[in-house]
Amino acid sequence: MTTTDPANAGWFSEADPDDPESAAEAVRDGSADEPRDWPALAVEAGFADDEDEYYDALKEATTAATRAAVTEREAADDRQLVHAVRAMDDCERTANELAERLAEWGGTVDPDVGTGIDYARELAARDGNGADLPGDGGDRIRSLAERVADLADEAEDLREFVERQTPTVAPNLAALAGPVLAARLISLAGGLEELAKKPSGTVQVLGAEDALFAHLRGHAPSPKHGVIYVHDAVRGTRPEDRGSAARAVAGKLSIAARVDHYSGERKPELDAELEERIETIRARADGDDAATGGEGDD
């Protein structure tokens, strides 16, 4: 708002004091090139009877504007993806923990006890509602098995959702990292925009915060990678070259996140560039082997 007319100088100039939504919209969309005595201008314009009434209206408008901004942000596709991948990880972790408990408990009464999610599914599918398990706890063991199987099924459904959704939210990131890893990176950063703003060095160690803080305290070496370790280009590289591979992967993932956030245009050349760089890094192993072999021949 750049006009010098006092009646039209503030956010309140187009706002209805009795309509919080219009006031919130004015607060969100308005601007001023310099500070002014807004309470006095609001009173002069007839928006408020006095300074206290102005501040009451301002508080209501800013609260409504903040609530609307948060609602809009949480409804964004990348935020939905963040919630989905976190829920998936929670379901997987909880299902595995309960499956261990189930195996321990089931082992006390079930001669055919197994382990893990597979045992929970097998037990849940048995006929008899726990009657085949001796003791008073058979029905509870069977019920726990059903809960574990349901959680595991939910985790799989969420994984399918993440794998479908990530390429639409971040096509380049999903292509380079795979949908699930891309979603985890977005989740760890707090959103696609936040990830796009991070330097590649930070992307490289996302998920390794504990190790990083231990290093900063002088209790551990610097971590070479965080969750990007599961990327084939990092995991499939020999240990002494994984730091280089992790830097290369993080660099391309950072670029991919920026492209996805600011333009959304698919850039296949990023895939080719990363593949070429990883091939160069892995070629060091062949060179070292050749050098070692040559020394042995001598």
C-alpha cells in the first residue's frame, strides 16, 4: 500500500471490522513501504474507535491470517507426502516391535512359533480364534497377531501411496533417489521448499544428526552420509569411496529438489550426469586393483 491518503494507507483500508476473513486477507496480502502510526490512522479512517479497538481487530486479523496460512501449507502436496512417509515408518516400526513381542509371547504356548511379520500373518490367519493355543492367553495372542498384521498391511498401503505420490510432487528427486528415499529426504527437511534451500552438504548428512552432533562435540568422526546411504550409488560403492559417492549423490539431489520446487520440469540429464560421476568414482577401484596387480607381478 503506497498511497499517502490516510484513509487508504493501512491494511484496514479495505477491511470490514465485522468480517475477520476480509481483515485476514488484507493482512496477508497487504504491504507498506514504511512504518506509520497505524492505530492513529485506523481511528482517523473510522476503522476503529480507539487504539485498543484497533489492536483487538489487528490481533483477530493476524490470528485468522496465520491459521489460514497454516491450513493452506498443510494441505500442500509435499506436506501430505511428509505425513504419509512418517506414518509409513511409524507403522513399520511399530509392527516390527510388536511382532517381536508376539513371537516372545507366542513362544510360551505355540509349538509352531515363528518370527517377525510372517508369523503374525500366519497366526492371524489360523482357524479357531486362538483355541488352538493352550492357556488363557490364546485369544489375546491371536488378537495381537491380527493387530500386527493390520499394521503391516497399512504400512504397505502407505508405501504404495508414497511411491505413487512422490513422482507427482518431486519428479526429478523421485527419479534420482527413488520415491521412498525422496519422500524421506523431503520429510527430514520439513518440506520440498526447505529441502530445495539446503546446501548439498546438509542433504548429504540428513538423517545422521546424532552422528553429526557427536562429531561436533569431538566424540566421533564426521559422518559421510545419512539416509542417502540406501541409494545404490552410495551403498554399492566400496567403503573408501563412499564419501565421494555420497557427495556426488547429494549434489545432484540438491539440484533436483531445486528444479522440482522452482519449476517442476523433468530434467533427465541429471540422471545421466549422476550415473557418469558414479562410474568415474567406482573406476578408482579398478585402477587400484590394476596397480596392486602390477606390483604383485613385479
